[in-house]
Amino acid sequence: MSRALLTINAGSSSIKFALFALGEAAGPRQFVSGQIERIGLAPHFIARDRAGREIGGRQWPGGAAVTHEELFADLLPWIEAHLGRTRLAAVGHRVVHGGQHFAAPLLLPAPVLRAPALAELDALVPLAPLHQPHNLSAIRAIAALRAGLPQVACFDTAFHRAHADQVRRFALPRALSEAGIERYGFHGLSYEFIAGRLRQSHGALAGGRVVVAHLGNGASLCALDGGRSVDTTMGFTALEGLPMGTRCGAIDPGVILYLLQGRAMSIAAVEDLLYHRSGLLGVSGVSADMRELLASADPHAAEAVDLFCFRIARETAALANTLGGLDGIVFTAGIGEHAAPVRARVCAHLAWLGVALDPAANAADATTISTAESRVAALVIPTDEEAMIAAHTAATVPGLGPP
């Protein structure tokens, strides 16, 4: 009987999933992808085959109260019915924060609901409040529905765990560092995938000094040296670094103290401000969506885009310092792959480092968007976190590797 594995990326308002065929020498092959979106409002399910054809769909009108667990109770039977005689062999999950102790994919043994690791991952929820609770609720929901199905947690922080002490450490008392207050970094599954793509298609660059820009609603940069992460812009939480869709990015800690003391804001109000009302949305007052900002005539929208591009370039220069130079920059994720004006502005800021943009290639979203004479290569490479989760899951669950 043929086998398949399921990947899950669960967020607060969406559940993204993909099905991968197992048993091929080249590794897991995706053949279905889909998502349930608008959770908490009116959930809508859609699934597509590899050619992009719609093969399933459902809506829950007035389903604002439908929980993630109830949605999984509908999703799993649809997946199993679609698989037919193919057996679902495992589930791999994106888990945003792995803390100090989880530096590799984690096989969750049965009974998953009593696994000690889940309690440790629960303790990290305050460090990733937008993602971690939903990542873990997906694990628990599937464990309750299919108790014997192997599950693997794949951590966004794991790719960065080999950073040097000077990169990881905050200038805080050593006891706090030893208690786990340090820089972790995120988007690791995306960066690991890009590192693999560079090895496959850009061999000479893969061994060099590359900054990867994962630019989406969440945004960060990663410095790759020979394909290894040596520095990144996100830190203890996914708030640090670049401005994002609704997150502030790096901020003077004194601002937080002032908001709490001088403005008498509650901790909950400050958290909401930093995670949900800042970033592109906060600066523009228009939208968190880069497409809407680029199309807007509002000067505040232009200011938000300018700030975003400036900060990307500034942090790229800082990572080039960590690397001791720069051989390439890779743009990926939603904004990085599709917003040519953003890439153009970032590359213009980095001209002094040797980046020479080819405007026609950039406008066409070509893979290589730098000129032949550019001292620093500029590339656009689509990321695929689901493929990375599938590869890790197949390698972690005994018996699921290549034949």
C-alpha cells in the first residue's frame, strides 16, 4: 500500500496543509495543498492538486465560533477520503519556537497528549503568542482524533541554534542568559529550504556569504555562510528586527518602559500595540498589505514602504559585517518574491556594497535580478516551508525515508 504524509502550518486565522507522496528516491513529493482561512470569522476550506485545480472546498457560514479542533475533525476525514487506498503515515507540524532544548525535529511518541515535551513547548507561548498556541493546538487536535498517528514537530528556531555566543547573547546578567533569555531567530524552515536550493542550483554562491531576505507579513533576514546560519535579525521573540505587517521590529526598550510608566498602558495593551497595531499598518494607517501600500497615493503609505526598505538594507549591511563581506542576496516569501518595487529600493540602498540591479529582470520576477557585472548576486527564489517540514518528517519517523 502506498503512503503519504501530511504537513500542517496552523496559525490564528488559517490552517495551511499539504499532502506528500512517500517512497520515491527523490524524497517526499507534494500532490495536494490547501488551507482553511478566515478562522474566527467565516471559515473557508479549499484544496488544490499539483496543477492548481480545485479538488475540494467548503464554507462554514456564520462559523465564527468554530474551533481549530472542530475544523481538524472535518479536515482529516476529507484528507483520508481523498487518499483512498493510500495510507496517511505521519503528520509534520511547523512549530515556531523550540527554545533552548529543541534543535532538531522532534518525534512525538504516543500518547502525544501526555508527552512532556508539549508542556515545555507550552511554556514558550509568551515568546511567540501569534503562532505557538495554534501550532500546539493542531498537534493536540490530531492526537485526539488519530491517537496512533506519528507526529513530528519541526522548529523554526532550530536552523539558528549553532550561532556563536556573541550573536546569541544579550548584554544582560549571565543568570538571565542561562535561564534562556537569548536570541533564537525564526523563519528557520524557510532559510533551510533556500540554503538547499542554493546548493542545488547555484553551487558557487551556496558556499559563499549570502543574506536571505524572508519578506512577508512576518519579515526577517538571515546570514548564511556556506549554507549555515550565522546571524539573523529576529531574536528572543518574533518582534525583533525588521518592521513587519503589524509588528514593530527592533525598538528602544525604553519606549516599552515609557508606555508602561509614562502612558500608564497595561501589559496587554502594549503587547497588542507591538504585535497587532505597529509595523506597516501602524506607520501607514492604511494597511499591513504591501500590495495595497504600493498602490496607495497616501504619503503615509509611501513612508511605510520607504521605512521597510531602508531597514532591510541597514540590517543587510549589519549581517554583511558578521559574514565579513557579501556575495549574494536572496529575496523570498510573499513580498520578496512578488514586490519588485521593494526589491528595487533595497538594491538601490545596497549599491555601495556592489549590488547592481537589472530593472527588466527585476520587473519580470526573474530568478537572477542583478546584472552580469554586479559584484553581489541578487536572486529571487520561492521558499517552500512545507517541503522542508515533509523532508524532516520523513527523515524522523522510522521507516518513512527513501527506499
